[in-house]
Amino acid sequence: MNPHIDELWVYLSTTPLLGLTLTLAAYQCAWWLYRRAHFHPMANPVMIAVTVLVGVLTLTGTDYQTYFDGAQFVHFLLGPATVALAIPLYAQLPRLRTMAMPLLGALAAGSLTAALSAYAIGAALGASTQSLLSLAPKSVTTPIAMGITESLGGLPSLTAVLVILTGILGAVGARGLYGLLRIEDHAVRGFATGLAAHGIGTARAFQVSEQCGAFAALAMGLNGLITALSLPWILPWLNHLLAR
């Protein structure tokens, strides 16, 4: 770095708003690129923003805690934003009532499949027990997934990375997969996306339609609930079977 720029960076890195500023700037640039790409899934703004932030923090030698001290306001807003997803869902209540039983069946099957398939594949590839516990909640929104992993003795930081990767892959690949399977119903598309790709997938679903986003939000919330209740019972039993 130029000496003057280096001094300026040292000063900025000590201010608590650095993380917030970097986060907003990275996402704004990523959103601009996303629009320029005509909202192509491969130009997912979360994926681009995360890549930019990791690059900036690595090049400047800024540790994560320093970044998070400023960016924690965005983290705080995750809670209110999640609760606010109930508003568009309320508008879909008539459709929701007619689909209640099929959605509950899809929820149970999808939630267990997402967790147990990841666990099984990891076990088959020789992953450690701690890694398996961190991998299982990958399709649950980050705060819940990290809480589940921590309670089970896994690595919350590893879970956070896996959750983000799962969300990005779901948001990028969902449209092509639904086209291949000829699934056109926005309620079905949204529910499947929210179930498999949590918040990032839900954000993508809202770009498709309000109905798609509302059902994605419903799936994301219910999947978090059922996974948090079931995995602490199921995974210790699976670990016991593997240890025999």
C-alpha cells in the first residue's frame, strides 16, 4: 500500500463503522452487477458480496472480530427481517389453507432429507464426528444452525460457512432445476427453495414473486423449528450407531 493510504486504512480499521460500511458498499456493488446481468442466478449478489468482503479483509489483514464489531448492526437486523416475512405470508393464507397437508408432508420429508443426506455423505467420505455435526444443519438459517451445532458439540464457524454455501447454491441452481422438472407453481417453487436454501433462497424467491417469497419464508421458518427439535435427538443416536 501507499504509505498515506496505509495510514488512512489503519485509522479507518479502528472505527466501529468500518464493517458496516464495507458490508453495505460490497452489497451495493454486487446488486448493481446483478441488475446489469439481468438478474441471472450466477450473478447472485450475496455470493459476490461475500467474495469481495473476504478479499478485502484478507488483503488488508483485518481480523474477523474487528469487521464484526462494525457489521453487527446488520446481524441484529436479521431478527426483525425474519419476523417481517410474516406480512407477505398473511396475504397468502387462503392458498396456504388449501395446501396445508401437502406442505406439512413436504416439510417433514425435506427437513429430514436435507440433514440426514448431508450426514450420510459426510460419514461415507470419512468426515470426523465434529464435522458431521457441523454439516447436518446446513439447510437451516444461520443463527438457528449455529445454535444447533453448538449444542451438539460441532463447530459453529464451519456450520456458518456451509449454510452460506448451501444458500448460494440453492439460489443459483433452483430456477434451472424447477425448469428441468417442469415445476411452474410459484407456491411449490418457493416452499422448496426456502426449505433447502433458507434465507438466501428466500431472498431470491421474493425476486420471482410475492407468493413465491411468502412460501419460501414459511418453509425457512418451519424448517428451522423442526430441525432444532429433531436433530438433537437423531444425531446422537446416529453417532452411537456409527461408533459400534
